[in-house]
Amino acid sequence: MSLEVDIEHRLGAFRLQARFTARAGLTVLFGRSGAGKTTLVNVIAGLLRPDRGRIAVDGSVLLDTERGIFVPRHRRRVGYVFQGSRLFPHLSVRQNLLYGHWFTPRSERREQLDRVVALLGIGALLERRPGRLSGGETQRVALGRALLASPRLLLMDEPLAALDEARKAEILPYIERLRDEAGVPIVYVSHSLPEVVRLATSLVLLEGGAVVAEGAAAEVMGRLDLSALFGAREAGAFIEARVLGHDAAFGLTRLAAAGGELRVPRLDLAVGSRLRLRIRARDVMIADRPPQGLSALNALAGRIAALRLEEGAIAELALDLGGERVLARVTRQAVHDLALAPGREIYAVIKSITFERQNAAAFEESSEI
Amino acid sequence: MFLLDFRPDEITAIKRSRRGATGAAAGSLPLGILTALLLARGRFWGRGALDILVHLPLVLPPVVTGYVLLLLFGRHGPIGHFLEATIGVVFAFRWTGAALASAVMGFPLMVRAIRLGIEAVDRRLEEAAGTLGAPPLWVFFTVTLPLMLPGIIAGTILAFARSLGEFGATITFVSNIPGETETVPTAIFSLTQVPGGDAGALRLTLVAILLSVVALVASEVAARGAARRVAGL
């Protein structure tokens, strides 16, 4: 499966010029408010006709202004989960769920009500009205409704934006299951890094209406030249890790990452579970030899891959830790004093790791370690 | 009891009124919905003129409206002559004419209420229906129409109530023929013009009040139900 987008559209002074390809899995469109994310998904869904461009899903053309092709929204079979759920208030949950299903040609129906209801855990809500649902339930029903139309592509426009942390934590596992089990490629709009880290297979960065980068999520987030887009406080890459075991005496969990072993406050995860750890650039210190006499538990050996001096006192480093990218933010003086340069072997001391605890109230938290 | 001692022509007037008002409200509903849709959502040349035309009966003296109807729909009027020649429908001095006059007078109120109902419909829900595979006409019947129901109910009741009370245009267009075009208001008017008509006028006045109260209560109940539905409760 693939989605090819290459469009141009002008809205007043704003100009959207976007070209990217999304493949199987979940592609996050990431950017600040006003970067053009929603406009872009509206164009893909057929809610907005762009000035120029071409859109194709699996080679089937939805839009081609040069050839005069514009497939109307109801024939695109592109599912859309909106920021506000947009459930039909005059229909019950069951009727909402079956709305798109009913309009799907019988031969194209891949999803069944029972399966979707079980996947999203909404069996108890079927006879209720949308006005009687909580925020989290509403979004789950909206997900199910889009899914039951058996779309070829699922668009999700900040589906968690209106929810508090606890409700987000309630929905995220369902979106992960959709990504991993339903087999529908997903384009997911977000401006939240925790969501990117948790969900993204690949990442498309939008800035001022233009695509500035696209690629595998870890790769894009580990790029030095893009870190400014994420903001100085939040910039940083993520690494994959696996639970090795738990240390009861100190209440720690041992994790295996490509660059070595990490220890974090106990996680409620089975041995062998995989998770992504977000490591912010400002939480990484550099040592030129194995650190000793430090309270920090985690130091991984690696190599400096790239160096970027910023205006003022700050320098940013991209580190290669056993094949994974991590960013570090240090002072220019440190670069000078330690003679830091690309290729140099170093130790990265990680002061804090941000990760999600599954099934907990807050879906992201930081640990000083 | 003289209050319940209705005379036959009074009964006929009540029946005519009810039938005329019901016919006027129900008959003008499809056109009312269409006009309200055009005014609320249409982007076409002449929309302002249509808006003015629809609202004219609201501001014109009813006698003028009645006279214009007589000119157009009378047996020698262009439309009246055409309709009589083709489908054999006559409006002049018939109860159908009274219903037509009521419908025209109630039309602006109906269109205004339905238009407000349409403007209250969240268009983003229609977009959502489209992305779920519903063609435009289906979107209208499954999403737009049910959601504008409160406006439709309000508009129909308003038009019905306005029709019950219609006097000026009716008496100008179809006169006041007992048993044919005489309605409750015109009957009350003529009863007050003759000696000894007070009791009949009072009876019909009470009937008019009763009909109005029933209409208002019915509209309130229906509107509440529809509003709950539209709110998703």
C-alpha cells in the first residue's frame, strides 16, 4: 500500500505545497499549529479541492488536476477521524457505527460490526446516544465508524487533542491495535511529540505549508538540522528498548537498548516487552571517558555522528549509540574543552528518560535517573 | 348551554378553518423547505430578490396580497385561467382559494423558521457523512433533514397558526361565502356585524383560542423532542 501526495494550494496569504509518500503503518504529519496539517488531510479526504496536484492511493488516482480528475469524497473510501468526533447526534452509537458500513459496497466490506466493537471495547455503548458518551468513548466510536466503512486509508486529525491525559491513555492502545492489526494505513496529524514517539512508523514534518522532511520516525527525529522545529525544550530522539528484567531490591527495571543496558524506575511491563524511550537533547550529558562517581545510572558508549554549533552558547550533537540516533545539547565551551568532534568516541550520560507507562493514568512521564 | 350550541354554519366555518390551515401548512412545506435551503445555502444570482419576494406578504397590507392573488389566480387572472383550463382547479371564491391565501400569508414565517433550522445544522457533520461514503442526496435525507427538524416543526406550526388567523387576504381574494370560504375569523367578523350575533361570535372566539392553545402545546412538545434528538440525548 502507498499514498502519494503532491499538491499545491493557496488560501489567502498561506501557501501549501506538499509532496510526500506514506506507506503501510502509521505516518504522522507533524508540525506547529498553522503548518497546514489539517488543510492537507482535508485535501486527501476530498473536502477541499486544491489548486493543483495529484493524489493516489495504491495507484488509484483520487485527484489529478492536470487530467481533470477529482473523485468526490463519498467515492474515495478514505476514512476520516476528525478532531471533534463529529458523531451524528440524532443516531444511536450502533447507527453511527453502521452508517459508513451501509454505504460500502458489499464486496468491499472488510470489517464487521462485532470485530470492530470488540477491538475498541464499545459493546456496552451501542444503544446509547452520542450526547451520553464521555470524551474518550466518543472518540472510540468515531474510530469505529470510520473503520467500519472499510477505508483504503484512514486519516486521523489530532484525535486526542480534546482529551485529558487519562483519556488519551485510554485511546492510545486502540490506535496501536488499529495500526498493528487492522492493516489499514493511517495518516495521523499531531503536534505532540509523545504521540509521535508512541505511534509513528514514519514521520512527515510540515513547516509553513511545506514538507521539510519525511522518513522513518526515529531517523527524522534524530536529525540535527530539524531539532529546532521541535523546540529547544522538547527536541530529542527516541530509541527502541526491550525489558530485560526487574530489580526488586532497588525498584528498577533493566532495559536493553542498542547502545547498552539502561535502568529506569520499575515499569509495569512483562520481561521481553518492547517500548520506545524518548531522550530529550537537554537531558544528555557527554563524558570523554567512562563516568565514575555520578548519581546518574545510565551511560551508554557511542560516537559523535554530527555537530552543529548554534548561535550563542549552545551546541547540538547527534550521537550514534550502537546504531541508534540520540541528540545531545551541550555548551560550546564543553565542545571546546573536551575537543568534541564528529567521529570521537564518547559516553552519553542520560539524566532523564521520558517513556509511557502502559495502562497508567498519565500516558507519558519523565524519570530522573 | 349556549356556548356549546353551535349552529351548522359555525361548525362548517370551524371545519373549513382547520382544513384550510392544515392544507396551507402541509401543502407549502415542501416549497418552504426548498426555498429555505436556497436562501440559506444557495449561491446564485437573484438570491436577494427571492428573499424579498418571500418576505413581501409579511410586510404588505394583507388586503394588497389578497388583491394580487385575485389578479393572478382569479378566473381571468393568468395563473388562475391556466390552472382552470389545464387541471380544472379553481381558486376564486372557493375554499381552496382561502387555503392558498393562508399559505401565502404564512409562507414567510415558515421559511424564516426553517432557514434558522438549516443554519443551525453543523455542516461538518455533512462532511463526515460524505467521507463515510454517503452521496450528497443521501447526506441530505439522513443528516441534514433530521437535524433541521426543529426548524421544520417550528415553521409548520407558525404557518398553521398564521393560517388560522388569516383575514385580510382571504376576505379580499375569496370573499366570505358561508359554507364555502367562510373561516372562523371571517365568520366572527360577519357575526359582529349583524344583530344577535354576539353569542355565535363568542362561541367561535373560544374555539379560536382553543385551537391556538392546542397548536402551541403540540409545537412545544414536538420541538422539545426534536431538540433532544438533535442534541444527541
